[in-house]
Amino acid sequence: MTTTVSSPSQLRTLGNSDLKLTAIGFGAWAIGGGNWEFAWGPQDDNESIAAIHRALDLGVNWIDTAAIYGLGHSEEMVARALKTTSHKPYVFTKSSMRWHADRSIYQSLKAASLQEELDNSLRRLGRDTIDLYQIHWPKPDAEIEEGWEALARFQKQGKIRWIGVSNFSVDQMKRAQKIAPITSLQPPYSMLRRAIEQEILPFAQANNIGVINYSPMVSGLLTGKMTAERVAQLAADDWRKRAPEFNEPRLSRNLKLVELLRAIGNQHGVAPGVVAVAWTLHNPAITAAIVGGRSAEQVDGLAPALTFRLSEAEYKQINGFLETNVA
């Protein structure tokens, strides 16, 4: 299935920036490949490049990656894909998660560490400037101020255009705001992870902080392709094997939810995953959603999320299911 390319009127401005985003962006976590702590199992690099090309051809205008994804490999794949296309999407990446020679992960928001990370990301991405540079996790908490000061400095130097945070609480964002404005927040948000609705989204809206949510399909669980059998067969190094939503007692309820999303999607000729993404975009605080893809075929199935929106009745129907089928 193909989709119409988003028109300029459908673009959304990210917070206080001049970045105008399509409703979904290409998420590059899974294309980092295997053999690291938060891997999704092995990945074919040629498939990754084809997936990025397909997303850009269909109108997606931003890519979100991180240094830690595949320990640098995801950024390298993004660079390879962009060398072989005429499209010029915005490129976002993230810092704070680092790794030792034995591939074990540690976290640092020290200014010198972030400087090293930024230089490495620019080199891997083959760019002079990064459109949006984000602190991936607010850890160690005591280093947030030092880290945010460093990002504000890199921005003044012109190495990054806009600065954002990911996985921050309201209190942590308030601390950062005393130093420099926050352009964007990247939190997890889906119909199975709604904690940010209480305080975080209202705060972002009130402070003109753009929100790009990750895992709107709960890391593939709500795509319509996941079954109990497929979950059981996930690769040994696939982090989802350990995730509560992919295990009982929640898995059965979640697969039942997928059938409702399938029924709604069938009325519009779209997959359950597209409905799941549209549910997150229904919230006015969400600027745009990150949608991963590991092949051109996967991207084709999810591209309708660029333009598909839920009716109020459909949104209420899904929320009714969630209220009566508590995990």
C-alpha cells in the first residue's frame, strides 16, 4: 500500500523551532542491528537503507536516531542511506548513553563526554550540523545541568540547530529551562503507556515544548504482525523478550486490543499499527510520532499514518476497551 505525500499544510512546527515535521518520522532504533543490550535481533543493512529510502520517497521528512542504537551503527546506516538519495530530511540524534570496549553501556552528561559524543555523531552521520540534538536519558540526574549547559553551548557554536530532551520528568525539564529553552521532549507514549498524560503533556503544551513520542506501536506489539508464537520465537538478543507487555498476563490482553485496532483499520484499509499511531496523534500535545521500519515493505504498511486520523467515536471506542480491559 502506498500513501499520499503530506502536503505543506499538514506539517507541524516542533516547539519553539523552525522545524516543520511530517506527522510521523522514521525511527532508527531497530536498524542499529544486534549484539548490544537493547538490540532487536540481527538486521540486514541493505534492508535498513531500503526502508529509509522508502520512507523518504513517501514523504517522511525527519529521521530520529541515537548514538547508542547499535553502538554507532544506526547513525552510520542513516548516513549511508542519505548519501544515496536526493531527499534532505531533518536528522535528529541523541546523547548520554555510551559504551565501553566490551559493549557494556554507561551514562554520562559530563560536558567533555557530550562533546566527544557530538563529534562522533557528526562524523558518523557525515554532517556539519545536527537539526535536533537530544539528551537521551536524564542520567545521572546530578549531571543534568552540566549536560544541558553543554548542549546550549554547542547550539551557540552552530554544531546543532535545536536542543531537546528525552525521558525527562516535569521537574527535570524545569531545571533545564532555567539554563536554556527546551525545543522538544521525546517520551514513550502509546495506548499501553499513558503516564505522560497526567503532568508531562500539559506542561509541554503550556511551555511550547514540541513532543515527538516514541514507541506508539509499543515496539511492534500493536502492528498486527505480532502473535504469541512470533513473540516466543524472538531472537535471543531481542530486548522485547524481557518486556512486560510482551509477556503474560499482559500479552493476551494486548493481542485482543490489536483485534479491535484491526477492525477499525479494516474500515479504512489501514493496518492496526496505523490506527495505534493515529491514537497517539489524536492528543493535541503530540507534535509527531516516531515510527520504526526495518524494511521497505514494513514502511509501506505504516506510511498511511502520515495522513490517517481517527474519528472521535473511534478514539472513544479504543479508550473504552482500555478502561474495561485493564492489564
